[in-house]
Amino acid sequence: QVQLVESGGGLVQPGGSLRLSCAASGSFFGRMGWYRQAPGKQRELVATITRDGSTNYADSVKGRFTISRDNAKNTVDLQMNSPKPVDTAVYYCYARKIVGGLDYWGQGTQVTVSS
């Protein structure tokens, strides 16, 4: 059974830093990443990373957020530097199974950027 468990959300001040982590289990995964959904808005891409380390970022977070993964541990992290209030959202971990191509989501973790 596939499970994605996020951790690391919370309250952070603008200009601070926060690290989100996601532990995946139950399969082997190709592309993994993070999406977010703010109140009243659609879920949007934050960043994704392939097994060989190729990354893709939303323009709004480029230069501030860094995605990384550990294939041996089946984990994917998001380092959030210099967050802004507009980054406030529920952040969801995402993973796509290598066999079958099914997509899986974590339960979400709240990130609030506020002074």
C-alpha cells in the first residue's frame, strides 16, 4: 500500500526558512514533488524532481525554494528560503509510481508565512 507522509509545516516569518519532508513507502517512484493550494485557489505546481535529479520549479519560487530527494530512502524534501506571505498554502507531496504510472498524494501540511 502506497503512503506519502509529510512533515515540517508550520508558521514561518517572511524571509525566514522552512523545510518540508515527505517519506514515501509501498513502491518505487519516478517523478516526485510538491504542489500547494491556497484558500480559494486551485492546486498548483511548486517543484518536481525525477529519479536522476532533474528539477522543475514554478517561476514564483525559483531561486528561493530547492527540491531534493533521496532515492534510497524514498524521500523528497523542499527547502523554503525567503518565503513570502503569498507562499501561504497547504503543501502536498506528490509521487508517481514507476510501474503503472499512478499518481499519489500526501495528506497535506499547512505552511503559513506571517510576521
